[in-house]
Amino acid sequence: MAKKPGTNPKGEFAFFDVVYEDGSQRSNRRVPAELLGGLDKDEPARGYIIEQDREIAEKSGRAPLQIKSLQRVGAKPEKAMKVK
């Protein structure tokens, strides 16, 4: 059953837009906020999303796409993380 609007705790997840090497984009990928911050800032989001992509690829029978860049939703464009 659906929850009533406003019942989810705020700040539980951070959202990222992911751009892949083939030019495709996935918006609002959720990453637990507890993984972020500290000295690494948003860098742990990359590993978390790569792991999600591996699981999705395994279930679909396709190869995972390589991530070109990550950007936190609402962040300034120059703050986008380039992924190698």
C-alpha cells in the first residue's frame, strides 16, 4: 500500500543523475545518505551505483554500462564527478 505524502524521513537518500559512456542517462538514482560525506564526500556513491548496475545487469543478462559521470541532483554542474 502506498504511503501518505510526507511520511518518509527527509535526508534518508541522496539522488544522483548518472551519464553512461553510451550517452544514456538515468536520473534520480538513490544512494543512502549515510554513505556520503566525510573526506570522500560523494565519491562512495560511485561504488554504490556501480554495484547496483552489476546486479541489474546480472538479472537482465546484459553487460553493465560504464559510468561517464555522476552528479548529485541539485548540485552545480561544475561539481559533477568524472568517473574513470
